[in-house]
Amino acid sequence: MKNIIQRGFAFYIDALIFSFPAFLFYKTIFLNINGSSYSRYDDYKPLFIQIICSIIYFTLCEYFFKTTLGKWLFNFEVIKKDSSIRIINVLKRSFFRIIPINQISFLFNDEQIFWHERWSRIYTVKKGKTS
């Protein structure tokens, strides 16, 4: 359970990191383009931008560095047990991560594995441990 709590903190550190560029992008681009006009879709633009930034952040960090800043601070890395990590697997993992109840999906199995790990077969472990 300790790892799950640490991973939660690591995720929220990462969320702060990818949310900041999303906020800046939204504030500088969309608010300047639209000015004072309002569309019913304007409420969804920040969420959409944040999802895109999240996918880009996790995909690039986990593919190139096998970790993110949040995971690095808590000494975690991502591994693929049966082969090397391919970009398509990391991209799938990043897309699965945006499923709304993925954050609590570890509660639905005994191994405490999130859906984004189970479906991509890429797992987060403490550095130096491969199981």
C-alpha cells in the first residue's frame, strides 16, 4: 500500500508539471483568439488541452527516460517484463491513463495494478526491482 500512496503523490507532481503548460497554452492562445465571445465548447477546451499535454508528457518521459519527474522523485521506473518498451505501448498506456476511474482501478484486483499497466503491460516498479 505504501507504493500506491507514493505513486499517487508522484502522479500529482506530474499533474502539476503537465497542467502548467496546458494552462499557459490555453490562456495565451484561446483567450486571445476568442476575446469576449463565448461558445458552449469553451468549457471543454482547458480539459482537452490538459489531456493532450498529459499524453505528450507521459509518453515522452516514459519512453525516453523510463520515468517521469514525479516517479523519479519517489525512485520509480517503468518496465516491460517480456521485452523492451516500444513507443506504441507507452502511447497506449498514456491513453488508458485518461479513463476516469483508472485512478482507483488498483482497488479492483489483488495485484494492485492499474488498468493502464495491465492493458499496456508496462509496469511501474521501484528502481532495481523487476517484479
